[in-house]
Amino acid sequence: MKTTIEIPDALLRHAKSAGDERGIPLRAFVLEALADKLRPHPGKTKPWMQSFGKLRDLHTETVRINRVIEEEFGQIEPEDKL
């Protein structure tokens, strides 16, 4: 399939130069670069995904802290029974 895209002059020159250095035409270089960009890279995740799941243990800790607070503040001291 053919398509037309606009590439800034400086970027086009850079891509042509990089393709020449590797001994491949611009078309092949662009296809390779596009395929590489679209390929999933193991270990590389979106920044917001890096922390995903790391707070899993926080729920258990929160439950524990809430239980301690309830135990401590749920008791009525003898002097408060008046």
C-alpha cells in the first residue's frame, strides 16, 4: 500500500544518512524503523505501568493498621466510663 506522509527536512536528511550508513535505501530504513517502533519490547513498559501492581501489599498493610487503630481506640478506658 502506498501513502504520502510529510517528514521534516532535517529528519528526512538524518534518515537518509542513517540508511546510507547501513547500506539500505530510505524506504527499507523507514519500514525497519516503523516495524521496530511497533514491536513490543519486553521489559519496556509505559511509565505509568512501571508501578502497576507494586502497591498490592499496601492493601494488607492498610487492613492491619486499621485493625490496630480499631483495637486501640475501640477500648473504653475506665476513667472514661463515668
